[in-house]
Amino acid sequence: MAEDYMYTRDGTVDIHNNPAHKNKTGKWKACRFILGNECCERLAYYGMSTNLVNYLQIRLNQGNVTASNNVTNWSGTCYITPLIGAFLADAYLGRYWIIAIFSIVYCVGMTLLTMTASVEGLNPSCDENGCDPTKSQVVVCFLALYLIAFGTGGIKPCVSSFGADQFDANDEAERKKKSSFFNWFYLSINMGALVASSVLVWIQMNVGWGWGFGIPAVAMFFAVGSFFSGSRLYRFQKPRGSPITQIFQVLVASMRKSHVKVPDDKTLLYETTDAESNIKGSCKLEHSKTLRFFDKAAVEVEGDHVQGLISPWKLCTVTQVEELKSIIRLLPVWASGIIFSTVYSQMSTMFVLQGNTMDQHMGPNFKIPSASLSLFDTLSVIFWTPVYDRIILRIARKYTGHERGFTQLQRMGIGLVLSTIAMIVAGILEVIRLNYVRRHNYYDLEYIPMSIFWQVPQYFLVGCAEVFTFIGQLEFFYDQAPDAMRSLCSALSLTTVALGNYLSTLLVTIVNNVTTRNGNLGWIPDNMNRGHLDYFYWLLAILSLLNFLVFLWISKWYTYKKVTGRLG
């Protein structure tokens, strides 16, 4: 019995495929390499994405709307491709090897992007009148960007789940530390983003794009090195086969039995008799009263047994049914994150374009690039993450009695409110800016004499909202996902960012088409002093408020999953 407590009880193994030793593997000693990897990878990602809208304008000669849409489309793809990496990780290769393989693709993309900004023939020719890129140069640039988007697809959904795997879900002491891991994981993201949005953006605008993209490329190679350095300390969850098959088995079985009545006594539903689930890598789940149609798949009828064996396409366990239910219950919560991500995406597009029109001087000689203002979002996250973990959580715990202070949905809801306030603040600033332009007839002035630091509150509020919503979302999707689908559900949570970016593109396109009719300049013209960006911010504020009201209804309806047995 004493020997049992030397090893983890959640099915994890070490690098040699032996049961993971509790004292020699996992926990914070393994997580420091994962956090180091994430910090460097995010430095690489934000180092080239934060100022990408300006690169497309300056070096590829694109207008405001085109550059903004290209950035949001690319960013959206970065958050759709995780579905590919997550599926391969859960079903076949495991999280470790998916991170390793896709990191190589990422490095190739970063190297090629650096070459397009520095190697003669690949970088556009420029003079005092601007740049004149060829079609082939544009193609190579976007090839590099989409290689990066594909590479990040294997890393994003797996790193957070791989880090959480380092804490034994069946050990109470380790389980409590897992919640803190998600806070520090998000903090490491923003430590990398801090360097990217300050130092690297300044280098890009003042030294050159070759150096500005080259340093992020080197950071990505450091990320790979940090990840492999901790290999002997990691705990590994074995891949569990295709989770999609198990979902379809429940769907098919319940449709076949659509005429069957579900008994009121839940103990009559089919489940394995021992404490372990028959699904590899999953714990047994308690029956829930919602979505009862799918309970039909667990009702035993004549014909379920073929030659003494149970056909999984005719009869499923309660746990298998509950795993499908948990996925369905996640979807409304998932959908409520799309509008939030649309607000978040404005930091790399509309906030930057707004800042481009303002006085960027900090002192008589130093000029701060508008994209660097995102460092105040990062500083906000760096400030609020430990404050939440060390202060807010403890205060909330006293009043709510909940071990996490707030439920995960309460935490996310607070972030939705803060994001709405951020859009209102951004809109108010734009109203003040446009009034200043009209009052002094500054319509054709490139930089109006109004400090760019008036944008700081909107960045700071978005950062605060991230600490509540994005971190809560990370923890929620890991915790509520079926055990065998955690990477896939982490990827699902990331697709809200993708759809948020695509929704931003759609809104900008619709707004531009509608408001430029009859020869009008529209809300978002190339000369922002003659536009109405404030109207766009009001639109996002209204959508955010409506989204929050829907989220309140979803939260009231949501049922958290309950584990009743051991890992299968």
C-alpha cells in the first residue's frame, strides 16, 4: 500500500513509460520548463503579431480596412488550427509529441518571416514615397504567417493541458495547486507579451523589421529548448483513441432507441459495476437529469448483446452518455466567449489605428509606437494575476465558501462586464478625440496634439477582463471536459478567439460597406480624423452587454459534472 502512494493515481507515466513517481516527476519542478516554454513562445508570437497591422500598411502598402481584416483573419486561423493539434494529441500522439512536432513548423514559419523582412529579393523595395511589394513577395510573407498559424495550432491547446497534467487529479493537495497553475500560466504568457509589445515593437519601428522579426524567431528556438529540457521530469497522459468515435456511439445508440422510454430510476441505466470507468483514461461520472434524450443510449433492451458481447453502437454506459452531455453543456458557454474575443481583438487593430492619429511622444525625443500601448494590457494582467491569486481569491473564499473563491462561470462573467466597460471607455475617448479635431480643424493633421497615453485606461480594463474571463475559461474547459478530450476542449475554448477575430472582420466589412454608400467616407476611413470609430466602439459595447445578459441565463442553467469513480 505504501508503494501505491509513491506513484500518481491518475494514470500518468514518465518519459520511459513507467508509472510516474510522485516525488521525482511533475508538480512545479516540471512546470517551470513548461512556463518557460510558454513565455518564450508568446514572446515570439506577440513579437510579430502585435505590430503586424503596421507592417502590412508600411511594407505591403495595405489600407486600414485591408490590413485590419488580414490581421484578424490570420489571428483567427491561429485559433482554429488548435483543433487539429488537439485531436491528434488526444487520439494518437499525446500532448508532448504534438507540441514538439508543431514547434518545428512554427520555427520554420518564424525563420521565413524574418527572411521576408531582411533578405534582398524577399523584402519589398522601399523609398521615401513608400514600399512597392511584388505579388511573389506578398505570397511568401503570407505563407510564412500561415505556417506560424499552423505551428501554433499544436502548441496552444496542448501546453496548458500538459501543464495541468503535472498535478495528480486524485491527490487533493496537488489538485488545489492546479488552479494556481492556470493563473501563473497566463502570467507567463503576458511576461513574454510585455517584452514583445515594448522592446520589440520599438525595434521594428526604429531599428528595422528584420531585427524586429529576427528576435522573436530566436525566442521561438529558446522556447523549444526550454520544453525539451524538462522531459525527464514530465508526467505524460497516454493518448486514448479517437474521442469522436465515443461521441458518435452515444448519438447512434440514442437515435436507435428514440422510441424507448427512459426509466425514472437512474440505477436501471447501464453502467459498469466496478469503481473504474470502461473508457480508457476517463473517470466514472454521476448521472445528470438534463438532456435526458441521450439517456436512451444507456437503456438496456433485447438485442444489445450480440453473442454474449455488448455492442457499443447499441448500448453505452452512463459515463459515456454524461461525457457527451458535458460537451453539449459546454457549447453555450463557449459561444458566449466569442463577443469577448471580438473586443479583445481590437487591441491589435482599432486601438492601434486610433493611436496612430495621436501624439506618440514621451518626452521631447522619444516616440512610442502606437502598438506598444498594448504593454499596458500586459502590465494589467501581470498586476491583476497575482492580486487575484493571493488577495481576491482569499477574500472571495471567505464570503462564498467556495474553494476557488468564485465559481469558474462567476469569474468569467466578471470579465464580460469589464470588457463592456472597456469598449465604453474607448468610445468616450474617440468622441473626445474627434471633438478636438473638429474644434481645431485638424482633419488633415497626421498626429493631433493629444497624448496617446489617454488610451491607457481601455488597455488596462481589457487586461483586467482577461484575468477573469480568459483564465477562468482555461480552467473551466479543462475541468469540465471529459478526461479523454481535454486537449480538444482546450482547443474548443481557443476557437472563441478565432471566431471573435472573424466576427471582427465581418463587422468591419459590413460597417465599411454600409457606411461608405453614396460616396460617404464611412466609419473607418484611411483618414481616421474624418471617420466615426466611436460608432464602431458603441456597436461593440451594445453587443457585449447583450452577450453578458445571455451569459447570465446560461450560467443559471449550467450543471457542473460530478465524478463518482476512479480513472479507467
